[in-house]
Amino acid sequence: MRSCFLSFVIILVGDRVITLGKSGMWQELVVVSADRTFPMPEQMSFEEGAALPVNYLTAYMMLFEMASVRPGKSVLIHMAAGGVGIAVTQLCQTVQDVTVFGTASASKHETIAQGGVTHPIDYRTKDYVEEIRKISPKGVDIVLDPLGGSDTQKGFSLLKPLGTLIVFGAANCVTGQKKNLLAMAKTWYNQLSLTTLKLMQSNKAVCGFHLGYISDEQLISRTMFTLLELYSQGKIKPRIDSCYHFEEVADAMRRMHERQNIGKVILLPEPKKVEEKPKSNPEPEENVEKTEAAVDEKKEEAKEEVKAEKD
């Protein structure tokens, strides 16, 4: 049992909880610090509980702790159909008049538009910088960049004065199912390089974010309880793309690397149930009797043939 100093929540043995861990969580049974456990709302499923912490903590801290998003601002989020992208979009809707530009393949545009993306952009067939400039000639206030490389440079160029660029990934290093050395080298070569003088002259901010290196437990706890309250109010809701059992982890990773998912891909700890083979229907009693009679008849015929040969 523990008492939380933030909201005076008491968790008892047997209660459903969400937990956070830096590693080793892909297991059927884990031991974690009580300070990293949070009560699940009654209406929340275990799948939603698994989808919420990493994505929504990342999105919330970038938007509100780093970028200080406010009413009337504009945000560009890449990979808008992914777990973090959907979390960012939903959290932006909690602030009045925030415009969201989101890049995603065309097949995902209807879904992300329904989820709150103001301007979906197909990064595969269009230059998203040009598309954003057509709509907002001055650019955007906040760029959230999980790509790295040349896209970080483009993001910096899109910022309005006093705008903020936050880099939180390097997805351009990965092509297909595994890391690609050429892609990594290209991303490294094209990464953004700045001097403090250039930052001063441009009046822009560049930040980096990695949830795994946040050591402020009070900040994490405070943010988690804020997110759980937003969930209970119906303002945020994790979108589950698909669920895979542990033995299907390769399929789950492949789906993400190929960018087929819309929302969060979940791993289930319980083993996959083996499908039972359909049992054949027992033969009717009448057919069984006929078969037995036919067998007896053949036996009698065989005996008579043997007797005739002896004679």
C-alpha cells in the first residue's frame, strides 16, 4: 500500500495500476517501485493503460513544459498518426484555437483529421514546407520533430520568431525492419548545426527531449495524474492500433517500422490461445451398423473362399 503525496491516492493489493519502467517491461511479471505506479480509472482498459504513459507524458511535457503552448498558437507534428502524434493532437485540443499541422501518408488523413489535425499533409507526395507556407506564410510556433536529419533543418526554417523546435527522435535513421547504416550516415550529415550567435539573431529556441532521462519523479507523478484526470474527463483517449502477443513481437515491430499503424501497437503478456481443430462429427448409429455388417459379410466370404481352395 502507498499514499501519494500529490493526490492522496491509496493503492491496495489487487488494484489495477499503470506502471512506468525504463527497461525490462516486456515480461509477464515485473517488480517496480511503488512511486512509479498509478491507479487506473475504472473505465480504462489494460490496453489503454499500456498506451498512455510514454506517449502522453512525452506529448504533454513537450507541449506544456517546454514549448508552453498557448491559445492561438500553431503546431507541426510529424508522424501524426503514431502514438505520440495522436497524443499531441488530443492535448492541443485542450487549448483554445491551436492549429495542428500533421504529416502522414494519405491513407491516414481521414483518421487524423477526425482526431483533430487541422491540416493533414502527405509527406510522401508533397513538400510539407511548401504546403505549410501556403497556409501559414510566416510558419508555425512549435515544431515537434521525431525524424532528425534534414527534417530538423526544415523544422527550424519553419519556425516563426520566438518559435520552439523540439527534437525527440531520429526515425530517419531507420528504414524498413532494421537500422540502415547509409540512412544513419545521411541523417548525421544533414543534422542541424547552429551557433549561439545564430540562435540570438533568429530569435528561435531549439530543445531536445527524451523521457527516459527525466529524473524528476515529482514532475512525472504530477504529469501522470494530470493525464489521468484528462482521461476521466474524456478529453484524451489512447487510440489502439493493434495488439500482439509476446511471441508475435517481430510482427508488431515490423508494423511500426513500416509505418502501417494508426495509434499505439500493444504487446500482450498472456500467451496466444491455440486454435482447436474442429472435431469431426460422429457417424450416425445407422451408418455404423451398416459398416459393421459389411465387414462381417466380407469376413464370411473370405472364409468360404479359403474352404473352397482346400476342397
